[in-house]
Amino acid sequence: MTADADPTPRLAERLFWSGHANPWSVWTFVATYPLLVLAIYRRERRLLAAILVFVAVNPVLSPEPDDDSAWATRVVLGERVWLDEGLLSSVADLLFVACCAPVQLYTLRAAVKRRPVRTAVGTALSLVLMFVFFGRMAQLYEDRAREMTTV
């Protein structure tokens, strides 16, 4: 079977990537992270379940953006570029993500143990690291778009 005959990329594009590239989808995902930590900290199962359902359906409910003018859209398109090129295409980005994982785990552990200061600091640091990564992904997309126009 050829790659063109494989329906999986089109299905993933339609169900996830096209909607997730909508800025509304990106910003609501960002806003969801502190709520997720809060749900874990407060042990609110309904809130946790609602967040998980929202995260699952968010890209499906969001319409595809009209263009790539929004920074958040370029972030998602940059993630696609990175994944399409292969994670090892940028070892620096892969190492950055690997270094961020312990911060995420620390934050979730602090929430589980109900350590308010550690949870708050971890959440704030996680969001800062998320925005650093987002900046890198937007730049990656812009670089590839620029390369395509000069070819």
C-alpha cells in the first residue's frame, strides 16, 4: 500500500491537526493545564473527567483556521513540521522536551501530595517552559515556510 492510499494521515488531519491549529483550541489547551493541576490537587473527579473529555474533543470541535497569521496557529503548524521531519531532526528540541518532563512530573506529584507552594511554582514553571517550546515551534514553522518560498 502506498503512502497516498493510507487513510490515517487524512483522518488525523481532519480529526486533530486542522482543529487544533485554531488559536481558540491552543489557548483553551493552555488554560486547561492549571485546571488539570487544580483538579488533581483538590481531588475533584468530576472536574478531572470534564477536563479529560474537553481535551479529547477540543480539536474536533474547533474549526480549521483560515490562515497562519495567528501565532498560536504557527505553533501547532511548527509542531507538525517537527513531527513530520522526525523528532531527531532537532535534537535540541527533543532534549528540551525531555528536560521539561521532570518539571511536569514534579508539578503533578506536588498536586497529588497537596503541597500548595510546590504545586503553584511547578505550574507556573511548566507554563513558562510551554511558552518557550511554543516559541521554538512557531520559529520552526516560520523558518520552513521561508525556505519553501525561496526554493
